Amino acid sequence: MSVPELLNHVLHTDLPRSVQIFAPELVLCVTIIALLLVRMLKWHHKFPTSWVALFGTLAAFVGVFAQFMYMKTGGELPQMRELFEFWGLTQAGVGTAGEYFTGLLVHDPFAVFFRLGLVLFLVLVQALTILTGIPDQEDGQDFYTLMIGATIGMMLACGANNLLMLFMAVEMMSVPSYAMVGFLKGRRLSSEAALKYVVYGAGIAGVMVYGVSLLAGVLGTLSIPELGSRFELLMGDQPFSLTNPTAVATALGIMLVVVGLAFKLSLVPFHFWCPDAFEGASAEVGGFLSVASKAAAFALLVRFALAFQGSGEAIQTLCLIFGISLGVVSCLSMTLGNLAAYTQTNLKRLLAYSTIAHAGYMVMAISALMVLLSGSADPVDSAACVEGLMYYIAVYLFMNLTAFAVVAFVRNETYREDIEAYNGLSAGGPMTKLLCFCLLIAFVSLVGLPPMGGFFGKFAIFASALKAGSVHWFLWVVLAIGGLNTVFSLFYYLKVLRAVFILPSADESRTVEIPGFNGAYVALITLPILALGMSWVMGDLTATAHDVAAYLFH
Amino acid sequence: MDPVGLSGYLTVGAVLFVCGVICMATKRNAVGVLMGVELVLNGANINFVAFSRHTALGLDGQIASLFVIVLAAAEAAVALAIVLNFYNNHLTIDVDRAVELKG
């Protein structure tokens, strides 16, 4: 193709489609610029800048939601026709899954599902920060600029189709996170947390890009979906062995890239930053990092893992090694996270270890996926792994946000975050009682007890690990350790609940009163945990996750 | 004189990578650790450029190295700001003195 033809194709075919799909991210970019203008024109004294951020994010949410419904119904939804027209959605654009921006990003139901979740989460976290007032009037613009910027990076991660995009997305979600962790001015702990996070994060990013360079060089492409076929082509009939340079370099590259993603997921042994960063940062930022950056990193890991499916002997061995290593990491994360959480006295630190353990449960799904792929399994079984992971992430979004929101609201009243400060919390007014009840629901769901959403997510992941065990027995070991860990985790969550409901307060005369709006907010984000466990919404989400996951394997 | 082949470049890249990792692991000064990160990133850059010259990767490799340079600069800016913030609160940039958060 000549240069003019190429330019014509890009301008007239690729660009309109790409802009249409990318519109919600562009709205977020415009919001960032608006926030910076507000600072420049000194409007932040006249009205709260948080509303600018919230308005822009809501607009982006509506945009992604329209895309989601368009893809789900094929544009045949009369009630939403005006919305579709407003966002200019067409069958050739959003209606068709496939690559956009000349193959750097990919548009499919999986990406849209994760983008929808991320923007919804951004709306909820912004509402939380407005209620707790963590960035003050002077700093609001900077805080929301960082938060929206990180979210754009995460949305890019969900659609990454190129190793360069993978690296860019990881950096784009990390760099604003470093600054957000250190956002509390003049606090020793906050600056220390940010320093530890940035030093580990920058080091791991360097290691990851070295892995990308090895993979790209050995396989001769940066495109993620082509990695597997290139590897098969290069290996031919040779078996996977440690004396074959292609095999060794590819395995090393994969390992270094997975190290980078494992750092974002705070998997053991790359978890050191997580408790420190969460303890030093405000609870709102902790909640944002624990859910959003993990969901995005899981989307990336699924895309990267799926690149290496194939029928050759060498690639199947590679998948098996990959899957079993992830299984080992999963066992370590679950066990260490749960054991370390037990001895904590600071609730944010306890929740940080709990997120490490939950990342361990979730990575079990990807481990099962890789082991199943190594045995040329039925695509339905492989899709079930991704489906379980998606359900778990959806529930995890709400239960973890509830826990962190409770920490933030109680901190605003008592100025403390240690577990002792929660003694006798339930003796407070009606709103405080509601808050305690919501915390109970969130914790029961985090443990994974039956009526709550957390149980069904965990059940789906454990079921896929059980199936993968028939390909390689090691997944049964992982499953057994996961089951044991679920029991361990009960104890430290109960320790917090005991403080809240049973232990008497140190000062009986002083009870904690939570403002009405805050109680209502927590109740609102707790409802989905219940709804995802015992109502028709559960069936809806399962069906959606099933369709989305099935699309990845068609 | 023979032209330098792919393996020569890769060796230089690997040496830079290892130097960077050692620097990150042993330096106690936060700025020293960040310099180690730069060495690692540049090791990757040499790989990218060498692969783009000698393998099917083509121009993609050179573009990737440009992006890595830009991102390294962005990351260094944020990292130095955080180091300065740490210095303002602790009057030191020794990473071994960041020990208040533990458990």
C-alpha cells in the first residue's frame, strides 16, 4: 500500500470508527482540561470543582453505558435510540468488535464491560470524596485530575492490543497513583508511603519494559494476539526445552511482563508496597487503588494470557508452566495475605492484606484458564474461568468500596483508623447502626458466605479450578489451599466485627454520629452486594459475563 | 572490520539491565535508586533499537524506544517530586530511613 492510500484509509475508515469508540475517554480528557482551566481562571473560589469532575465522569459513564447496550442489543433498543444517536453510535463503529486506532487497541464486549465497571467505580469514588471532603477546595482540581488520568490509563489497559500499549497503560495508571498516595500534605506517613510505592513501582516498570523488549524482539511483533502464533511458527516441531534459545527468551519475557502485572495486582512476592501505600494514603485513595487498578491489571493479564493459546506441543507446555507458576503465586498470596492480616491493628492495613488475599483468589481463575488451555480444553470451560473472574471483580468492586468508605466516614468522626477506635461503634445513632450493618454485609461477602455476592464469585472461580484439576493435579492443591484460606480469613474479619458489635467503647458517654448522607451512601453501595447474591440481578450479571467471556473464545 | 551483530547489542542491553537492577537493590539514596531505573529502561531501549535493525520487528521497535524515553521522563518527574516531598517531611532521602510504616 502506498503512503497516500494508507493515509486515506486511516483518515476515512479507521479514524471515525476509533473516535466513536474512544468518545468516553475523550470526554474524560476534556474534563481534565476543564479542571485545569478552572484553576487557571480561579473559578474554584466560586463553585466546588468536584462537581465539574463528577459531571464529566457521569457523561463518560453514560457514553460507555450506551456502547455497552448497543453491543448487547445490536442497536435494536427503541428506548435508547436517542442516546445512541447522541453518541453517534453506528453498526460499523461501536457495533463491530475488532481493532481500532490501527490495531493498538481492541474493541470487544470484554473491553466494554471492564470500561463500564471502571467509570462506574470512578463515579462512586468521586461521590465518596465529595462526602468526606478529602481534597480541600484548593487541591480539588489536582486530585481529580490525577484520579481521572489514572482511570483513562485503566480504560486503555482494558482494550490493550499491543505490547507498547500494555506498557503505556500500566505506566499511565501507575504514575498518577504514586502522586495520589502522597497527596495528604505535610504527613510523614503519606510521604513515606508514596516514596516506597514510587521506588518499587518505577523499578518494576523498568523490569517489565525489558521483558516487553525481549518478547517483541524474539517474536518479531508487538501485537499481542500474534504472539502465540509467532511462537508456534518459530518453534515448529521442536519441544519446549531450556536449551532452545527462542523458548528461553520467550519464557523470560513472559515472566518479566507478568512480574510487572503482579506488582499492580499486589501478588506475593511483589506485594510489599501494598500495605504501606494503603496505610499512608487516605482511605478513599486506598479504595480506588484496591479495586480500579486491580480490575484493569486483571483485564490486561487475561488479554496477555489469551495470546498464548495454540495447538502446538511447545506452546501448550509454555501455557502449563505459565498456569502452574500463577497457581503457586495464587497460593502464596492467599496464605500470606490472610495470615498477615490477622495480626494487624490498623484497619486500612488489615484491608490491604485482605486485598492481597483476594488478588490471590482471583488469579486462581487465570491459573485455571492457562492450565485448561494447555490441555486443548473445551472453549466453554475456558470461558467459565473468565466468567467467574468477571463476576468476582464486579462484586469485589462494591464490597471493597463499602469497607473503605466505612473507614473514611468513621475517620472523619473519630480521627482514628486503628481497630480499637471501632470498639462499641454500633452503640451510636441510627445512621451509625446502619453503617455497622453495611460493614457486616461487606465483610460477610468478603469472607464468601452464601447469601452474599462474594460467595457466588468465589464459587465460580473454585469450580473452574476444580475442572482445571483434571488437566493437571496441581490445581486441586491450589483449590484446597484456597478453601482453607477462606476459613482462615473468617477470623480476622470477625475480629473487626467483634470490636464493632460486641466490645464496649472506651468512653461510654461519647458515641459516634454519622451524618445522614454518608449513611445513605454506604447503604446505596451495599445494596448491590445483596442484589448480586439473592435477586434477579445475579442472573443478569451471570448471563452478561457468560456472553462476554464466550466472545473471547469464539 | 566486521560490523557489530545483534548479539553484541543485546549483550550491552543485558549488562545495562543487570547494572540497573544491582543499583536499585544496593543504593540507599532514593535518587540513586531512580538512576538504576533509568539504566534498566535504557537497557530495554538498546534491545528495542537493535531488534528493529536486525529482526522482523522493524520500525515498531524504534517507536517503542521513543515512547519509553518519554515515559521515563514523566515517571522521573513524579518520582523526584515525591522524593522532595519525603525530604521535606523527614530531612533525608535515605530509603532505609523510611521505616515508620511496617507490620
